[in-house]
Amino acid sequence: MADTTVNEAVAQVRRYWWIPVLRGVVLLILGLFMVFRPFDTLTAVVWLFGIFVVVDGVLAIVSALLDRRDAGVLWPTVGGLLTIALGVVLLVWPGPTVQVLFYFVAFWVILLGVIGIVASIVAHSHDNPTWYFPLTLGLVSLLIGLLLVTNPQTSIAVVMLLLGMFTLVGGVVLLVGGFAARSLANRIAADGPTIIEA
């Protein structure tokens, strides 16, 4: 049973490794925009962040649905739905203050961190060889979220920089994780004759 579960997980990773890579690219682009601050108004920041967050949420759900045989698929789906909800709220909000935006994002980052950790625990309990990728992103998100909550900011420049740094880190983790997962899955497939080919 364990071998079958691992085989299925490896086959799924070999098919859909590019989705976390694509999410990583999206977050890297957003992070670069935020860090280099091409916009200096709160409205522009909210719209930029909201649009990118919705796109990332959609990609997260697509990734989860494609991997729906995975026992831990519920948690990435929940994270994707919450991410889309955050993006929609930001896009329709009549005019949030910098402080409201800051706390909104901080608690969202913490929530994503918790979801990532739970998803990794579930994946590990079902012998998914890539369980440590959501754990890494979850721990990074949780740490950054706690740092944000304990260091509130009201400056738009500082908030943009913090958001940019988080999205850059998240993008790098997803990008590296996607390629590393593909490499690991290919290695397991090459070493084990019982692995289901993609």
C-alpha cells in the first residue's frame, strides 16, 4: 500500500511539477514590482497585489485539483480559496488604509503558513516524498507573518517592501521546490521499477 501511494505521488509530481514553478514566477514578478516600487499610491498597490493574489490563488487550486488523489489536497485548496478571497476583498474594498492592508496581509500570511504546515503533515503521513516542500513554505510564511504582526507599519513604502520581500521569498521557495520535486520524482522513478510512469 505504501509503495502504491508513493508511486502515485511521484507520478503526479512528474506530471504537474511546473505548476508550483509557475506560481513561483508569478510571485517573483509581484515581489520585484513591490521592492522596486513602481507605484507610490495605496490604490495602485492594493490593485497590483489583489490581482496577483487572485492569480496565485487560482493556480493553487488548479494544482490541488490536478493532484486530487493526494490525501492532503484539501489544505492547498483551502489556501487557494482564502487567497482568492483576500484578492477579491482588496479589489472591491472602497479604500483600505495602509494599516488595514498591513494587518490583512499579515494574518493571511500566517494562515497560509499554518495551512502549509498541516498539508505537509498530512502528505508525510501518506508517504508523499515531497512533503517537505509545503513544510518549508509554511514555516517561512508563519515566521514572516509573526514578524509582521509584532512589528506593525503604517508607511506605504515599508509595507510595500515587506510585501515584496515575502512574495520574493515565497516565489523562490516555490520555484526551487518545483524543480527539486521534479528531480526527486525522476530519481525515484529511475531507481524503482514499480514506479508508475508519467
